[in-house]
Amino acid sequence: MIKNFALLLSTSLLSALLVGCQLTPKSSDAEFTKLAQEVELYRKQVQPYKNQSLDVAYYLPNLSADALAEQYQRRSEFLSRLDQIPESQLNVENQINFTILRSQIQNKVDEYRFKKHYMPLTSEGGFHSYVAIQAVGSNDFSQASGFELYLSRLSQIPRYFQQNMDWMRKGIETGRVLPKVVLQGYESSISGFIFEDVTQSVFYRPFKTNSARLSEAQFAALQTRAKTVLKEKVMPAYQSYLKFFTEQYLPSARESIAIKDVPEGQAIYENRVAHYTTTDMTVEQIHQLGLQEVARIRSEMEAIIEEVGFKGTFAEFLQFLRTDPQFYATTAEQLIKEAAYISKRIDAQLPKLFHTLPRRPYGVVPVPESIAPKYTTGRYYPANNDLEAGYYWVNTYALDKRPLYVLEALTLHEAVPGHHLQIALNGEMDHLPAYRRNEYISAFGEGWGLYSEYLGLEVGFYQDPYSNFGRLTYEMWRAVRLVVDTGMHMYGWSREKAMNFMRDNTALSLHNVKTETDRYISWPGQALSYKIGELTIKRLRADAEQKLGEHFDIREFHYQVLRHGSIPLYVLEEQINQYIERTLAQLGANT
């Protein structure tokens, strides 16, 4: 206590002397923190899913022209004010805060400038499917107010849908529409939300459980109101969107698959490449890197074919994997149980790789039926609040297209030590501001997910050569993305050429090849983040191993990679280099 008081006194005296001598200008850290708080407050105002108050005008995003223009102007002003703060004068943690906050705002400015709101959908889904997840997930149904807020959100679906359709019409007028080829069958993802019996709707599920412990009469009244809102507002909104999509949007979709063929297309792609990779790599550098990785991984795959004694060509081995019944589950339950079993097997290996693990658990569930047909093979869905677990989604649609030999790699990527571990740890970093705890930088997160697949090899997880081939086919899948994403959007590759390149180099099912190719077409640049992030982490690890030698600790390295949360790759490189330097200095001091 006395020691702390003396320190406080000496610090106060020093501060007074500095102020008296006018040596300390206004604190850059204080100025940045104040501005960051202002940005966060503004975000709550314009992102209604974050708002838990019933006393607001918008319970779903306001997409009016005036609202979006005002948001663009306000964010541009934030950028201008941030750039007036001398970043080099900030403390180390605030320098990271500054970098992430600025990139978040810049991305929103760029999306508006490039008119992303004209195309509010991808081949996987759009506002009509994601609103179901967000509207349900953003409410606390343990209290009556959560049900009231949810009903208010549902009541605004017609307005929200109409605003999206209005922007899509602007997209039709200006040539900013998705390619027609990726939208075939898309209408089923809309009609899947339309029910005559609204109690079968995903939107009604919260009203099937009295989680707020209301009286029977109170809960029955809520159920009645929910049925009315769904019948009179939600279902008509989906029917209206279905009609618009089939009669106006789909016939107007473009024939070209390349983003460079839309207005400002090349600038859009280059912007997205920089955003998703957090590097300054050129499109050509990425394309060539992909070709090099494809060649390297192909040689490792051929070694496994030789190991299992298969007599035939590479293409024939892939056909064998795609068609032999031994590699496929026969029921959705079997696939989910296998994924859950693999999850528990890798859980037991985590202490070998990490000394810090998250508190939050995760579950294993199927991808929702409403989006499964055009959805990717698996994904991680993080918890919305402290009362929930995270979820590893496994796609059980078209079981004959979901090979078991890739399930181990998929599980390590989406669950642990991949996305769940990284995102759950990030959310527990209470010392970080909310805009960092909730941040997900694709190059970091997806790079970590792919690196996590590799970690299974180090703990003896892939004991079956076929599952190890599955790991390699997933690594090849990410390498192929570097080639086909850049190829389709910038180098004139056709959809067929891209699909053939994926088919000929990976053991992915042909269904996955199609859905993944369409995903890259409709989501330019995002697919580049995985392999570039993974290669960066591996390069940094190799550097640490070489410089630290016998003092390299894999658990400490992983802690250092994850300790700052989701960060750009260039920030990660700075942090790992500093970790190496600190460790070497400590070793030198102890000798």
C-alpha cells in the first residue's frame, strides 16, 4: 500500500512538472480512445441488431438512400479525424486498436463507394436468409422484453425487404447484378421460408418454448401475436421477394461471371483482394503463388496414392474416392455423430498444443435446411451471448456428396483448434474494446483455420491415409482458390474451366466443386484469405523455430499468435517478431 502510494505521488509530481513545463501535448491515446468510443456509440445507433432497446425507430437496418448516404459521410469524417491522430505516438495496444478500427471503417466506406448494397446476396444466401439467423440470435428470450423486441423486428421485415429490392432494381439499371449462372435454383432458398402453417416457420421457433417463464396466459398471447405478424407481414414479404426475384431479378442477371465486367469492376476486385488478404500482394502474385502451391501439394497427394497401393491414374483415384460407398454416411444422423466423435477426439489433443483454452463450449448441428442445398460443406457459427455455445455446422444435404475422408480436416478447421477456439478466445479478451473482441479478419481467422488442419498431423490425428488425403485435398482446395478466384475475375477463366481445375486437383465432390465455384464468383476475393493466412502463420512459425531452436515452445507460439485476437497479417508479423526478440533477450540475460 505504501509502495503504491509513493508511486502514485511520484507519478503525480512528474505529471505536474511536465504540465508546468508544457512538455506534454494533449494525449494521443486519450484522443484516440475518445474517438473510438464515439465510433462505437454511432455503430449501435445504425446497427439495430446491437440495440436491445424497444425505444428506437429501426429494429432492422435502415437502408434508405438518405440513411446510407449519412452513414457514408459520418464514416468518412471518422476516417479524417483518425488520420489526424499521430499513430506512432499511441501505446502499443492502441496502435493495434487504431489499425483495426480504421480498417473496419474504411471497409464500410469502400463498400458504399463501390455500391455493395446494390447486390445484397451471394450464391449462398442473402438478406432473406441471414435475417432469420440474426433476428433470432440477437434477442434474449429469457425475458419478456426479448420477445417484444423480436416481434418488433419481425414487423419491420416488409420495410427491410422492400429497401433491399429497391437497391437491387438500381443494380439492374446500372449493371451491378449477380451472374445468372450462380442463381439457378436460388428461388428455393426464398420459398423455403414460406409456410401456410406459420408455426412451422423458423421465425416461430422462439415461441415454442416459454424461456421467459411467463404465465400461460401471457405466453399464449405472445404466440397469438407472433402468428398474426408472421401471417400478415413476414410471409407476404417473402412472397413479394420471391415474385420480384423470379420475374425481375433473375431475368436481368448478367451473363459474365467476372467482377471486372461490372462498372468499376477491376477497382472493386483489387480493393477486395487487399481487404481480404490484408497484404499488398498483386493479383498476378497471388495467381502464381496458387499455381506453385497446387504443384507442391499434388506431389504429396500422389505419394499417398502410392502408399495405399492404388493402381490407376490420379483422376481414377479421385473418381474412386467420389463414388465408393465406404466413404459416405447413409443418414444425416450418422454424419452428425461422426463429426461429433471427431470433435471429442481432437478436444483431447488440445493440451499438447495450447496452454490457454476458451471457457465457452461448442455444439455440432446440421446446417439449417432452408439454406443447405446451396451452402458450403460446413461452417462455424459463434455464440451471440454468454448464455449460448458456439456451433459447428455440418451440411447434411446430399449425403452422397459429403465424403467422410474430409470430415476430420473440416472439423479441425471449423471447431477446434480452428474457428471455435480462436473466436471463443477472442470473445473472452475483456481487456480489448468490443470492436476487437467481435472482429473477424478473414486472412487471420481463415488462415488459422487452415493452419489448424495441419496441426492435426502433428498430434497423430490423421491415422488413416485416406483422411490424410482428405486433409491434403482441403489444403489443395484452398490453394486452387488462389488460381480460380483470380482466374475467373481477372483473367477470363470460364466457370467450366474453374470447375474442371478444382475437379482435376482435389477430391472434393462434384457438388461441392459447383457450390464452391459459385461462391467465389459471387463473393470476389474472400476465398484468397485462407491460403495466404495459413502460409503467413507457417512462415512465422518456421522463423521462430529457427531462431529459438531448442527453446521454441509450440504452446507459447500459439498463445502469441492468438493473444491479440483477430488482427491483420502484417500486425501479426510485427507481434511475432517482437515475441522472438523478447525471448532471445531473456535467454541472453539468463546466460
